[in-house]
Amino acid sequence: MYTIDYSQYAETVVLPAEAARQMMACHDEAVIRIFLHILLQKPGSIHPASLAEALDLPILKVDKALRFWCEKGLLKKEEPLPAQPEKQAVVATPQKLSRQEVNEIAATSEEIQFLLAECQNAFGRPISPTEVSTLVSLNRLFCLPVPVILMLVRYCVCIGKPGMAYIQKTGVGWLNAGIDTVEKADLHIQKLLRTRELEGEIKQLFGIYDRALTRKEQSLCYTWVEEYGFTSDIIAEAYEIGVNAKGTVNFPYIGGILRAWYLKGYRTLEEVRAGEKVEKRREKERQQSSFSARDLDADIRPLPPVAGAARK
């Protein structure tokens, strides 16, 4: 027979019915512990690093658990508010200018004449009527300023993609991203060039010489560099750990290492190494504690009966 002490229920925690159902079906203790901890502490905002420290859990396991509860609709991930209202997507193929309209604009607009002359210099050759039409359309139909178009063309030539279809597609992408001033274009180009440069360094570091990176790999590189803000020395550290663990270059595995460091708040190689040193010490202490508990359990076990002992 069992009884319940209701005096212990003075302080209560409300557990949603859906959470209870998920917990009953869940076989991952960390997932349950994390959600119960959140209900008990009622934090204003939830930070994976703080939870990992409070519950002594790996941060990737905490992050995985939080994503689990988000998928079940019991937690909500806050996305940063956009700095500006979202712009309506630009249509890639608006009404085209006629050849006569293009010729009139090119003949009467000094700004367009300057653009065409500079683009011709960038290409190192005369530009065709079709290319003239595309450049004029970027300004008059898509409303991309002439200085930005010129920066766009020079960037595309710089990376070896001078095709007008690529230039137009990239220009429309810039507009959709709100890149419509010289200042914004300059920052964006610097970011793109920096990412491309680091991609080359990553390929060399990873020993990839005979192929281009896949889109997934490029996306991971962009995340490591632009979202996480990591430099090549940190990526090299993750590479060494990943290759030692897997015996080969595994982009997702290396990405998991870098994501864990990012969630822990590491931003420099010194912070990474100091943090990993602390993690190893904690892991060693946990193992020693586990061994001590097993030894103690063995010490207090009852001894087996001695063979041949006298019976009562």
C-alpha cells in the first residue's frame, strides 16, 4: 500500500498533457530532464550553453533536445527580427524593353553611356546589343543604381562568371536581399570574396584538389565563416579532431564540432582549446565518480554463503 503526501504539492509545476504524452513515449532521458528543468526554472529565455552547464550534459545533446520540443510545438525558437520590413520578391523577367527603347536610353542618358563604357572595359571586349539590353534593363526595369550594376559586373568578372545571364540573376538576387546601394554592395562583395577565399583554404586544408565543393559543403563553409564567424585556424582544429575520429574528411561531422563550439560561445582558437581542456577534465571526473560508485556498490554487496556451512 502506498500513500501520497499532498503537503509536498504546495509548489506545483504545470505539465502540458502533450508534454506528458511525449515523455511517456520518449526513451531519451536527457530530453525529459531538459524540459522538466525548463518548467521548474521558468527562464525568460533558454540558452543551450546554460542548460548544458546546469544539467552537466553535452551541448549538442541539449541543442538536439530543444529542437525536439520545438518540433512538438512545446517550445518556440525565436528568430531575430529583420532590420527592415521584408521586401516583395523581384520578378526575374518583367516586361522587356524594346530594342528602340534601349537604343534611345543608351543614346540620351550619360549615366547609361558611362555604365556601358565601363562594362566594356571590364569585359575587355565590345559588348553585344543583347548585353546592352540586359544592362539597361537592370537599371530601368529593376531599378538597380548604375554604380551598383558596375560593382556587380566587376565582381562577376572577378570570379570568372562574366555571362550576362549570371549577372542578371545575381543582380536580382541582390535586390531581393535589399542590396541596392554602393555601401551595401561593397559590404556584400567583401563578404562573398572572403567566403570564396576561405573556401579555397578549406579545400586545401581538407586535401580536396580534384573537384569543386558541393552545394551542401559550400553551405557548411558559409555557415562556419559568416554565421559562426570562425577563422581558418578554428576550422583546422575541428578538421584535425574530425579526421582523427573518423579517419577521413567528413564535412557534417566537422560541422557538428564547430556547431558545438559556437553554441558554447567559443570565438577564438584559444577559447576552443581552453574550453576543451575543461571538458576533458570534467569527463575524467565523471568517469572517476562512476568508477567510485561501482566500487562502493561492489563493497556493500552481501557475501555469498560459504560452501559447507552448518545448516540450522
